[in-house]
Amino acid sequence: MQTLTFDSDDLEQTEEFLSRAYAKMHIGNGTPETSRARVSRSAIDSLSIDELDLNFDMSYAVTPLGRICLCLVHEGTIQKHTFQGVEDSFGPGDVVSFAPPELPYAGRICSARYNITMLDPALLDQVAATADRADTGPVRLIGHRPHSPAAARRLRETIVYVRDHVLSEPAVAGQPLVASTAAQHLAASVLTTFPNTALTEPTASDGRDAHPAMLRRALAYIDDHADRPVTVAGIAAAARVTVRALQYAFRRHLDTTPLAHLRRVRLSRAHHDLLNATPEGEATVTEIAARWGFWHPGRFAAVYREAYGRSPRRTLHDS
């Protein structure tokens, strides 16, 4: 996990920092009497979440980031944000995708406090179904605004949740399964929020592929790799089917999803570790939960109690 902070009232230093932290950019200050900029970042390999507080008006022009860049405005406004013929303005509560990863963008920040969340575009392919044709390319977002207020609200909640319960705890974020699960969770939320090129409905071919032998291959892969970062795309590749066929098979035969089944397998492994831990040893419920990808102790305790009829702490102390 990486962290950084920046606090300066020197506009040149701010431009240099922002160019290093994001992409090459030019900024201009429309309120020369003040130019205080505060930035804090927490990041893991495939995503970063930044909080920025700029108490001045600033124009910006940014070269392509190569990453999905989401903006959640807390206070102030971002005006005349433009990319490839699109112009829009954002205010408090808005959550948007700034621009496709390969495009530059420009605009004006007006005394704003806001969140920037950046993701590796490859994350979308790890959690989504694509067309079978080779010429379709990776999954892409095709709209910068959420398709509904409810979807925007859920994405805002997901960003805050990952920020406050994963990236705020270095020991938790440093667990490989926590990092991969959090990144996929956020990517899936992005796909359910913005219009995109992913395909969700199974085809006739997917239905033919969703047979028990394929499902056994998928289940075996999950069981063998539960202690490593696992993606839906990886499970589908191991089962030798499309992501859609995999999802359809799990719904049809098990009434669940591949990732929900993966979580149950990991919960069982956490249960095993709790049972076999030495009560007077150094293992804690939080450490064991994080080892298996459960980053929120309260939610882990709830799903554990539902599955095993007692708290994980009681299991640890009685082992």
C-alpha cells in the first residue's frame, strides 16, 4: 500500500505535484490572493483514492491518464469540464467519470473539495462479460454520468467504504485477498453505475456451455485458488467458457454467483483457521478475516454468525 500527502500554497509546487500524481497538466490560478492545496492519497496496485481540497479557482488541462478517473464532489464546483466534444459542470454530490482513459480533458475547479478515485481499466475486464468477437476490445465506459441517481448513490457509498475500511488500514489493505476483492468490488460498482460495453445476457452458446462438467471445473478452480487473488474472468478461463456462461451456470445450478461462492469458500477457510488457532497465540479475528479477504470486522462477524451460529471471537477463544 502507498500513501502520500501534499500541502502547499505555492502554485508552481502544486502544478508539479499534480503532474507527478496524475498526468502532465497545466494549471492556472484565477484567485491569486490564495492558492492553498491539500491532497492525501491512499493506494494499492490497481486503484487509488485521493481527497483534494483547493481553496482557490484553478483551470486545468490534463494529458490522458491511462486510468479510469472518477470524481466525487464534496463542496464547490467543477465547471466547463470538457473532453472530445463533451462539456459538463459538477457540484456537491455529483459522481462522474472524468474522461475515457485514452483522452485528455480540461476544465475549471472553483474552490472545491473533492475525491478522485482512479482504477486500472483492466479491472473492468476482470469482473465483466465481453462479446466473443476479438474486434470488440476491452470493456469501456460509454457515458460519463451515472444512469440513475440510485446508481450514483451506491457508487458514492462504495468509494467511501473502500476508502474508510480498506485503504485507511495499511495492515488490512496489505493483505492480497483484501486488495483484490476491494478492487473488484469497486470495478463492479463502476460497471453497474455507468453505461458500458459489457454484455450481461447469456447467449444460446453460453446456455449450452453451462453444463455440470464445466461447473465442476469452476468449483475445483475456486477451491484450489481461494487463498490467492481470483477474478470472475480467471474462473471462466479455467472452466473454458465465457464469463456469461459461467455466471449463468452458477445461477442455474447453484442459485448463486461465482464470487458469492468464492466468499463462502473463504469463510469456511477462515472458520478452519479460527478453530485451529491457539487462543493464547498472536492470531486475532481481524487478522484471520483479512487473510481471507474480509476487510470489515463487523460484516465478517455478521456473516460468520449467520453461517456458524456463534461469533468468530467465541470460536477463537474456545478453540
